[in-house]
Amino acid sequence: MRQKRYSSDLTDSQWEIIKPYFPTARRRQHDLRREVLDAILYVVKTGCQWRMLPGEFAPWQTVYYYFDQWREEGRLQCLLSALRRTVRREAGREGEPSALIIDCQSVQTSRSGGIASFDAYKHVKGRKRHIVTDTQGLPWNVLVHAAGDHESQWALHALKPVESWTDRVETVFADSAYQGLGNEIESDLDWSMSIVEPEGEKSGFSVDPKRWIIERTFSWLGGWRRLNRDYERHTDSSETMVRAALAKIALNRLV
């Protein structure tokens, strides 16, 4: 077991909470699963390359192997599903929300290649991260696509999976970019859409009702340097990186 600890590492109590979601039949002197998770969180937090992982972690090839495997299995998606319910119950709320908030964030891509295009509104060449949260700012879905695609093209794709995870949702809050999707969401998901407009005529940044919650979630991601740009070749790897950061954020709210 390595001795050096980083602020991104899981605490003992956090590891005890999530350990059941990373089962293994192997017996080792130290738990490789925790060491791999710490290494993944280190990469997302510091923004370093896989090959530049400090030597006290497992070999970078091992870490990337498990990252790739857990990505394909949807392991972090399952973990987030459990964590958000736990956080909500700890806050005295129902495990499932009755309202969701949807928005997206445009980020530049690197030289790694993959899907990307130009967002003419934000003047960003790269990708968009579509995130669906509840009113606690906890993520219910993450979807990454080319920045040039309009929000309305992907909104239903981001919301549709949530339908199978909860039957309590009644309302989705969004900004004016999603205007005109109300009928489609009502017919496909049986949810109502509420478009949140800025209060009054204000120039520059304004704190909009409900939408400030998801903006806060985006600001949380700003503390994870790997997410300041999209360095991944594949969008599902990008989504997994975001989920890793959000899982640690949720754990920090528990212990």
C-alpha cells in the first residue's frame, strides 16, 4: 500500500461506502481497486497524462486498463446512481427527484482528435457536456457531443435514460435554448418543461431561478483540471471522466 496521500484520494470511510461496487475475486496484500480509483481521481484532478502518473500508484497501464473496463461496464454510472440517492436521503429528501434541470457546457478539445465542431454562440471549437441534475445539483445523466450541435438535438437523448431510473419526475427546468421542446418531452416522457427566463433586464451574469443550481455543478467541475478541456479521443471516455469527478464530489458531501 502506498504511503503518500493526495487531496483527491478516497478516505477510508469513502472507500468503505463504495467498495461493494467494485467487487473482485482476487486476494491481495493491498486493495488494488482502491489504488486504481485513487490514480484515476488523481488524473482527473491534476490533469496529468496517464503515462505521467507518479510512481507510487499502480503502473499507468494497469490504471488505464481498469478505467477502460469500468467505462465499458458503466461501473461509475452505477456508483453515481447509488451515491445521489444516498446524498438526497441524508439531506432529508426522497431518494428520487420530482424535478430535473438540464443544461450544457462547451469546452475546447485537444489534439487527441475525435468528435468536435465549432459552437458559433460560445465561439468554442470542441464539445458540449450535457448534464441533467436534480435540485440538489446531483447528476442524473452526462452526455458529451460535438459543440456545434444545438442543445435541442440532444436534450431528449440526455433525458430519456433518466425515465427508467425514476418515476417521480414531473418537471424539467431549462433555459431558452430548449424552447420548443415542451411538446416532445411531454409526449415522449410525460414530463412538463419549464423555461427559466432571467429576472428583469440585466446585462452580464445573473443568478436565474433553478438554473443557478446546475451552473454551480459546472463550477464544481472547474476544480478538476482534466475537465478544463476535453482531452479524450472518445466521448464515452469524456463522460466517464466527468462521472469520476462528480462521484468524488458526492462522496465529499457524505463523509
